[in-house]
Amino acid sequence: MELLREFRKSVTFGFLRIGTEIAHKCADPYVIEGLRHFIRGLSRVAVPLRIMLKKSMKLAGVYRPGLMDEYFDRAIDQLTLLGHIFRVGFPKSGCLEAFEFDDTFSRLQQACDMGKGAIAIAPHLICYTMFPELVSYRIPCSVYMRRTKDPRKFRINMALCSFGKTHFVYTERDAEKRDRLAVSIQALREKRLLYVTADTPRKSHEGVEVSILGKKTYFPTGVFIMSLRTGAPVVPAWWVWKDGKYRISFDEPIILPRGGGITQKVEAATKEWAGRIDRFLREHPEMWWNWMDKRWMRIMRGQ
């Protein structure tokens, strides 16, 4: 099983690296679209990956006929859009036309207008890497970027930074938790909008116990600690594929009252956030990038 996971990881980064190199050197958009169809064809016959994915979806109770192909189509969409970004930059890539904000964008705007900074949170939905750049065309947006152990992922994220307006905040790879919080809190104190993908599992002693798709895991509390320290409202963001576009919507802000009972407030907010993710994924499982994440695959198997 470990060999299969490493194979999956190597394939993913291999496609990203090759696609990035091709995109940098390619002036023809049809080459990128050709890669889309090629990878889509591979996804239909990648039996080991499909077996792993189907098992996880069944264990989560969301599997239905055609769901795997829907997921792969959306995931390949993300890779293709990234290819166009690396080819010609964000404004000319077609990303702006592929997404649409609905009327609930006013909730995000009002949260930012409070003057305390604001936090936009979302799960790792398909095209999560493009969200902060899309928002930056309306509201300047910062994004906290985790320094993962794999330098390949970090290099790709940094390359994205050079193609748009997004402001990245990050620490050194071995930074302490307090240092990671500090760089994000500083962005909020500068009255910035900070985007965080807040569905990364933690070890039991590092987070709050939550339930996602009927499985127990632990979520970090950093987002809500930052909210309490700065007064920044937390605005959940979601998007779905509908009628040929990604439709982006926002929930009412989560505002944690200042004062005592900090631990209880943070734990309650974290569980509420997990509950919202759970409800969204049950309705739109094809939108979750993390189906192939090794941590989540273990969680779905109860490991």
C-alpha cells in the first residue's frame, strides 16, 4: 500500500512538473487542452487509483455511479487552468471567465469593511489554489502557505505567486506553531483579507476532535485563535461546478465574541466549521480535492 501511495504521489508531481515546463514554453493553448484530454483518458484506465478512490468514497458513504469520473474531470480542470496560468499569466488564462461570484460576495466585503482584517476559509475544493487570486481582483488577499516537507509542492506554490496579485505569508519549514500564527496575525493586523484552507487533519494532541463523513479526525484551531486575538470575522467560502462555471458563494461570517472561555469558544467554532464541511461534501463530493490525499485516505479507512 505504501508503494502505491508513493506511486500516486510521484505521478501527481510528475504531471505537475511536466505540465509546468510545457506551459512555460508553450504559446499554443491547444497544447494545454490536448494534455487535458490525454490525462482525462488516463484517468479512465488508471485502475489502481480508481480502486483506491472508489474504496474511500464508499467508506465515506457518498459513492455513486459516475462520481469518480466527475471527480477526475474537476481535478483535471484544476491542472489545466494552472497550465494556462503558467503559459500566459492569470489575467489571460481564462480563469476569470471560469469563475463567478454570487450575491453573497457582499458578506465578504462587509466583513473586510469592519476594519479588523478578515479570514476567508474553505476546504481544499477543486481549484482552491486559484481562489485567492480571483478574490484579489476585488479585495487584496493574502494567503497563508504551509511549508510542507516536500519542496516540490512549495516551488509550485511559489511559482503561482509570481503570476498574480496574491500576497503570500509563510514561515521557515521548521518554524514553531507560534511563529506560524504570528505571520498570519500580522497580516490581519494590517487589515488584510487572509485566505486559509482549513481542513488539514492533525494528530490528536494538535487539534479538536471532529467528524467528517462519519469519520473521526482532528482539526487545527489556528483560524479561530487568530479571530479571537484580532477580532477578524471568519467567512466560509464554497464553490461548485454548475452550468459550465464555478459558482462561488459565502456564508454569514463567524464572529467569536471576545472575553473568557477562549478554549470552549475555539473548540465550538472548529466543530461548527467541520459540520459545515461535512454537509457540503455530502452534497458535492466531486468538489473535494483531498480524496487522493494520503492522510484523508487513512482516515476513511479508520487507520
